[in-house]
Amino acid sequence: MALKKSIKWGVNGHNKYSYPAYAANDERALELAAELGCTIYRINCRPKNEEQLAYTRSVIDKCHALGMEVMLVLDYGMNWGKELLKEPEKLVQEITYIGENLKDVVDYFQMLNETDIWCSGVEGGYYNLTDPTGQTPGYFNPERVEIAVALMKLTLPALQAAAPGVKTVINFGVRHYPILDWYIEAGLKWDIIAIDNYEIWDYYEFFHFLEDRYPGYDLMVVECNYPALWGPYDDPDQKETEWLDMFLNKMNEYDSDRLKAVIIYELLDQPEYELKKGSYHGESHFGLVALNDDNTIKAKKPAFELVKKLYRGE
């Protein structure tokens, strides 16, 4: 089945500064993404100086030359907490610097990443698991929600003022949509609501729910793959291939033109997570391309060939 051209189909990568797998395959990663037939590439990078800015721009320029749009994620990790609020002027200055210098090349800016996940936690665990769906306000830690809203009120307007022509994105994990309500109640507005999905559930019903609840927003799936975090599994390559085959075709058949992109997480395995832990670590296994422990490329997985076939309509 040929995938819709109206949807951008892509893959996630990472920057070379914080991710050894991508540092070792900096140029090759983009070539692999283009080989898949991607029309969008999502990468997290927060350049703080001229050297990092030049690197980020070079990645974006190469993506465009290879026929891919770019979503740049201004990600401060999963444990930013109160730290970013200690120097608000410095934070706004950094966001403004990025926006002003990359507004002419970035296609989409995502502000922060999965703030809902951090807001659902306490030190050492989850805040309230009586509602495992995360679809009620009581699932979230109110202290952390207050911090997240304050941070988004600082960063998103600064980014939009610095890069007024670039579409802005806010994402959340699984079905944790209440975080969006708090941002909207705070007076914030952006362009695209993005979902990170690693589960199996009724996608159509939930997507239609989002469209009805947030009529001024388009949708994207900016991370998706089989739930490798909960492994290990028997025959993980087969499970990843089957899951992506199912999910990509489901998204292709979704009956709304407000779904603008579907982006797989991720391009390369990241062995360093598992090596550091000394046992199974799901983050090491999401890639469409397997790496050796020294981060050299080992092989394209069956899922790579499946995605290539779907993205290219072969």
C-alpha cells in the first residue's frame, strides 16, 4: 500500500554532542534516513555557541538537500525540574539565540519534550497510579505542573517572538493530554499537538477526541515504536517489524487531514545505555539500524527494510 503524500513520514535522530551512537555515525545517519525515504527528520539539539550553531545548521542543510524537513527539539532532558527557573533571563536569552539564528532553516520547533512524563512523577517514582491512563488531572504532581507551566510560559513565547514564521510543537506521551489544558489555560498557543506512542490502543478514537477537544491544532505522531522499554523479548526484530507495519498502516488510513506527520523513534540503536547499566535497557533497542558495542554499524534490521518499502511505496 502506498502511503499518503499528505502525511510526512520520518524518523528520529539525535545530536552528536550527547549521543555516542550518533557521534560515531554523524554523516551516515542522515544518509540512512534519506535511504528510508523520510520526508521529515526530528533531532534534539540546543546549540549554545557558534560551533554548535554551525553544526546544527549543517545538519538541517543536509536534511533539506536530501529532501527532508526538520523538526528541531529544544530538549532539556527528563529531569529539568526547578533548575531552569533559577536563571530565567539566561534561559530566555538561550531560546532567543536559537530562534533568531535558525528561524530561516528550521521547519518546526518543538519546545521541551514530554513534560507530562516529568509532571506525573515524584522523586523515585510516580505521583498517582490509580489512573494508569494519565487522562485525569489527579495523575499529575501539582507542584511539577506549576513548574512546567512556568517554564513553558518563559520559553514558548520567547521562541515564537524570535522565530515568528516557524511552526511550534508541544508533545506528550501516550494519552496524557491534560498537560495541554494547563498550557492553554496559561494563555499559550502553538501550532501542532504531538503524540509519543509506544502502545497498542484505539488510535482513531483518541485522535478524533483530540481533534474535537483542540480544534485549532494539527496533529503529529513524533515518536512511535513497539514498547521496547518493557522487554527483553523473544525475537524483538520481528516484534518491531510487526508493530511498525501495523501502526504505519493505521496512521495512513486515518480519516483526517489534520494528521500531518508520523515519525518513528528511532534511527539507530544506542548500545551505551545497556553497557552502562550492565543489563537489558530498552532505550538501546529502538533503532531501525543495529550497532555494535563500539557504535559501528552492525546491520539494518528487518524493520528498516519494512519502513523503506512503505515510505518509498515499493
